[in-house]
Amino acid sequence: MVVIAFPSTSEKTISRSSLRAIFGMRLSKWPADTPVKVFVMKDDAPEHNAFSKILLQVFPHQLRLAWDRQVFSGQGQYPEQVASTQEMLFKIASIPGAIGYIKSSEVTKNVRILQIR
């Protein structure tokens, strides 16, 4: 699994804590002040499970609880859910500030891979 972003995103690396904050819907802007747009797969997708456990080092249900807390407290919103790898690639490649994840074998030149530091 790799983290992908909009191709002209100024970032090339991201810390695990920033990644957790972004996917936990607590960090809403990139360092260059561009709004972050988070895309995720469905909760039961194998890619979502692998991303959560391997890259974020949290369980998928912990992410869901964080999102629910943000939404129900009125402080945030859910990330946008995509149905397929193709949809994820399309959204990330075409929306400034977008971030998501896919299997490393499915990366195209239309997105930027962010290295986790």
C-alpha cells in the first residue's frame, strides 16, 4: 500500500503523525495552505484494512470512531468514499489537495506517491 496525492502537491514526504491527522480528519490543510481532500475505500475493502493497519498503524474501526466523533460533534466531516481503485486514481489525479491510497502495483504516473517518514 502507498499513499498517493494530487500530482502537483508540493509535499514529497509525510510524517506518520501527519498522515494519521489527515485521515483522522483533524488536519484540513497542506503546509502550502491548500485544503486537504481525503479519499478512502469502503470500510470492508481489503485495501482500507491494509492501509489502516500497515501505514496508519491503527485498526479500521478506530478510524471510523474518529470520523464519527468529528461529525457528531459538528467539528468535521467524513472523508469521501470511493468504490474502486480506478475511481481513487481519477479523484486523486484531478482534485487539488487530494490524498488517498492504493496498492503500490496500481500506481500510475498521474498521481504523486508520498513517502512516509
